[in-house]
Amino acid sequence: MSVTAFVDEQAASLQRHLGRFDFRSRWFGVGRSLICFAELTVVLLTPSKALLIPVLTITEGARCDGVRAASAFCVGGDSNPEYARWLLVAVLLVAASGYRPRWTVLPQLWAVYSIAVSISVPDGGESVSLIISLLMAPICLADDRKWHWSSPDKPLRLNGHAISFAAFWAIRIQLAYLYLDTAISKFGVADWANGTAEYYFLRDNMFGVSEPLDGLFLELSKIPVVVVGMTWGALVVEMIIAVCLLGSDRWRKVALALDILLHGMIIVTMGLWSFALVMIGCGIVASMPALTAPRAEEPGEPDEKKPAFGRTPAEAGAA
């Protein structure tokens, strides 16, 4: 097969693939809503005085230097930050409801950005939520449904397929890199490398295991084989998730199951609810099925069976 024929065949295959890709499913809706809900718990359950508490060199109040000035906590100047907090609650509540994703995704991104850059002690969940919300923005902007829970009533335009497909892959690659980098970097820490990290985490005054399972986990962590298995097992699971996220629909479901297991255990042992829910929500978005039934062709769109460069592979080969 000539180079031209090969390019024609691959371009036609990509065109057919893009024509069948449609993100508009409950998978995407559940994942997006869970991310918004996780961020909602941060501002709903925590007063602004605690969110903006002085820490080390950070003075009381929101950090508003540079690009942080666009945060909801900074736009109003020195006004009561409680107003900004309740504004963020309202924005995230509407976004989590799934109403008009095309119109709520940019306010959602602004709300998540405000939390990530302004509060005194953000955790990894705020950063991940910001990045994934940014990557979800092109997908939501292509979504003209009234609710992201509903089935689509008309096909996407071809550019909507292409943009959302590229954003979907960006989310998968970003999340896979995050898990792989997290696992590999931990091997450079002595307690993770020798398998004892979980022993100390369970006994940490701030993030240690709490009731009613504290007695069980503390006793189990005294058994060397168990604590090594818990420590190294977390690293192995993270690497498996990273690899499976780049695989087929079936393997991404495996990644999602392991993602829920891993972060469910983090909730049980460390109580990091918002972080765990953000990561599970991101896993759901990255694991949604990539293909749906072929769409109906829209008027004025090219026939997806037509070769991308005007000739069939057979004609190109004959030439």
C-alpha cells in the first residue's frame, strides 16, 4: 500500500471514529456533578474565616496578587468574604445539578479557580479539579442539552465531535500522568520505599484513621506484611489505573473500579472526602465509553465514507 493510500485510509478511519464519538451520556453527567459536589462541600461546610485563615507567611484573607485577583474572594475588594463564599455555593450547586452545561461550565470553572487560588490551605483535590474543569470546558461548550442527565435529541455537528474527542483524550492523558507520577515519585520517599508509610499515616494527628474503624486498622498496621501490602499496594494500584485509563472502554472500567476502591479507602483511613470525591469524579469522566451508535448525518456534512483526500484507498493504490 502506498503512503497516500495509507494516509487516506487512516484519515477516513479517524473521520468515522469521530462521527461515532458522543460524550453526551450519564457517565459524563455523574462525573461532572461529583466534581462540582466535592468542591461545593468545601465552601458550603467551611466558613470563610476558616478558608482564609493565616498560615505561615499567608496573611488573613484571600490571596489576591497577580492573576488571583480574578477570584470571587477578590473581585469585591475588602467586602465580607462570606458573600463570595455563598456566591460560589450557588454557582457550584447549579453546575452540579446538571442544568445547561453550555452556560454553567464557565461559572463552574471560575468557582473552582477561586477556591484553588484563594483559600489558605488547598489540597491536591482543588488543583486537580481546576485542571479537569478546564479540560471539560470545551466538552460542555459543545453540549446544548438542557440537562446533562438527559439523552441527546439531535446529533452533534462534526466539529463538536472533534473538539470533545480531543478534550476527552486530554483528560485521560492528564489523569493517567497524574497517577503514574504520583506512584513513581513516592518511591523516592524512604517510608514509601520501605513499605511503612501507611503505619505512620494511620497514626497522624491530623489525617489518621478515625472511629469507628480506628481500632481495626491500627491493629492490622502492626502486622508487617499487612502494612507493607497497604503501602506498596496503593502504589501498584495507582500505576495500574494510569495504564488502564489509556486503554479501551473495558480497561477504563477496570481503572474506574480501582479508582473508587483506592479513594474509598482514603476516605475511610484519612477522611479526605473532597479530595477523594474529586478524584472519583475525574475517573468517571475519563472512563466514559468512547463510542456510541453511529449518528444521523446532518445536512451539508460530508459523507463519512467518502475518502478524506478525494480518492478511495483502492484508487490511490492503483495510482
